[in-house]
Amino acid sequence: MARDHYSIANLIRKARGGGTWSRAWRDPEPKSAYDIVIIGGGGHGLATAYYLAKVHGTANVAVLEKGWIGGGNTGRNTTIIRSNYLWDESAALYEKSLKLYEGLSRDLNFNIMFSQRGVLNLAHSEGDLREIARRTAAIRLNGIDSEFLTTAEVKAMVPILNVGANARYPVLGASLQRRGGVARHDAVAWGLARAADTRGVDIIQNCEVTGFDIKGGRVTAVRTSRGPIAAKKVGIVVAGHSSVLAEMAGFRLPIESHPLQAAVSEPIKPILDTVVMSGAVHVYISQSDRGELVMGAGIDAYTSYAQRGSPSVIETMMASAVDLFPIFSRLRMMRQWGGIVDVCPDASPIIGATPVEGLYINGGWGTGGFKATPGSGWVFAHQIAQEKPHPLAAPFGLDRFASGALIDEHGAAAVAH
């Protein structure tokens, strides 16, 4: 037993400081050159590197992260996963991601704590009901699970939800995607990082990109705080700062960056075993495995790169939560945080080539980034390796803003997290 790396005695000894934990991934010095450099060590960047190595056999890859792995939006979200999008293009991409999530723990040999507990979208008016009927039908036509619940069925599923006559926002029904749910955000990042490292990818933390070397219209190197790194191809995957990196490369993106806030309560016993979302009162709630209520709302109206938001958003979110769940009124909120989200004019991402040859962009996911993590990496890896868009990503190219072929998920997504 003493020789067993995972024995209880060894774990206790390590916890007391008497042992040394082995690294989940290496901490290499950056090489002078790579075939491919991925800028951004969040979930999307790590997934891109992992699928480049696994699917396309490209192991000479570096992931550059200015801070620590998963320290950006990957660690600053509310972990909701779903694919119940209205437009065909969005539904196909998010459904690919959900299917990858369903096998990701097995694929990575790392428990990402994916819980398919279902996602409910509430209807509070006749208009909401008509929209939910439209969405449910469209989603099912795309072969994705979606169903309509009556008020009684919603109450049976979530007994603590206030659906009574005294409710400020009456619950007239809801749509449900049973395959939706939540996952552990840091586990997703750690699992992808370990799996990419095992396949030879260099993960380089504390390495900030400061510029690009571009010759003859083609990117040749990335300038970093740890020296220049030559690369044949470069992928930008930096949620919240996509436009900053694009400016360094000499082009502009139709993107705005906004704070997105969330909060968690003190832990309580299990009481909410699904995800509840409401576009009308603009709040969404789930309960973590530790018992905390995880809550979020919409983005702040102003643009900012600060990882905090305005108090009014938190106040509105808390009021909405109590409207729906009066029994939460005496809970104490323990932590609040904000992430930075890139938002495109049509609330859909940009995936594909840029005006600089050999430089690719994956950003503008807005509030839908975490749920898209493996699917985003899958299609972006294809784009970089094959130098052409994956069929699922083809509609999301940068050229759509010139052609007018937008994929408008603003109104379609309601609370789009």
C-alpha cells in the first residue's frame, strides 16, 4: 500500500505536506519555433490544441497563456451546457459540442463532472409561450431534444418554484432540454490541458503575447514576454480580448467586450436538481455539487475589460431570483465575480481565417462560450490544420459581416448563457 501512488495513506501524507504531487502537465520553456501556436489557455484554446494533436496528428503545438490555465472566462462562468438554439447553424455547432461533452470524461480520462440535469426556460406571458412553441419545434426539426412543459409539469419538476397566483411573474409553462446541464469548469480546463500535454503539446503559462511579426501579409512569429516564437500558423482564442490581439495584427473585429457577472450563495442541502432560466426576469440558477446556488444574469451595458460589473446588475439578479424562489430570500451571497465576454453584432461567434495569412481567429462567443468548448476546439483545429473551415463552422466566418449573412441569436437565445 505504501508504494501505491493513489493509496489513502499516500494521499493523507501529501495533504499534510509530506509528499510531492506530480504535475498534471509539464511546465516547459518555450521553444524558438512551433508548427502552430495557439494564443489563449482557456477551454477553447486547450480544446483546439488537443484536437490538433489527437485528430490531425499535429503535436508540435504550443498554447500560450498570459496568466494561468483556466484563469480567464473558463474559470469565470456559470458552467451551463445546452444546445437548444433556434437557428440551424447555431444548433448544429452547439449540438456537436454537447455530444462531445457527453463522452469527454471518458475521452480525456478525467472526470469533468458533467451532470445532465436538464435546462428549463420559463415562459411568463402569452408571447413567451408562442416563442417557446416556435423554438421547441425548430429545435426538434434539427434532431435535438426539446419539449414543452405545462405549469403543472414545471411545478412537479421544480417544487420550490413559485407558480402560484401571487407570483409577480406567473409561470405559464417552459421548454426543457433534458440532455442539457452543467459541468465543472476547472475540470474541463485541467482535463484538456493534461490530455494535450500527454500528446506532446507545450502548455506555456505566464507568457503574454505583445505583438506579431508579419512579412508579405503572412504571420511568421509571435512576440511574447518570454521572447519571440516563430510559427507557421497562429490561432487567436482569447475570449474577452480578441479585438486587442486583432489590433496587434493590424485588423479590426466587429466585437465589443462587456463584463458578465455571476454569484454564488452559501451552501445548502440539495434542493434544486435542474437549471432554471428566465428571459423575462433575466436570471438563471443551478445548484453546484458543493450546495451553492450559482446565479447569473445578462451582460453589463457598458464596455469594459474589468473583471467586475455594476452593482445594479447584481441587485436585479437577486430580486429576480427571489421572485421565482421566495425561499431563497434569507440566503447569504458568498462570492461575486465577473468575466469579460466578446459580443458580435449578431451574438454569434467568429471562427475562421483573418486578413493575415496563417493567422486564424476564434472568438466573439458572447455568453455562450463554455457550452461550446469542445465543439469550438474541434472545428477550429480543423480550420487550422486543413486550412479550410469545417462545415459546421463555415457559416461563422468573418466575411459574413460584409455579405450580410448574419446568424442573429440576440433575440433567439433569450438568456443566452
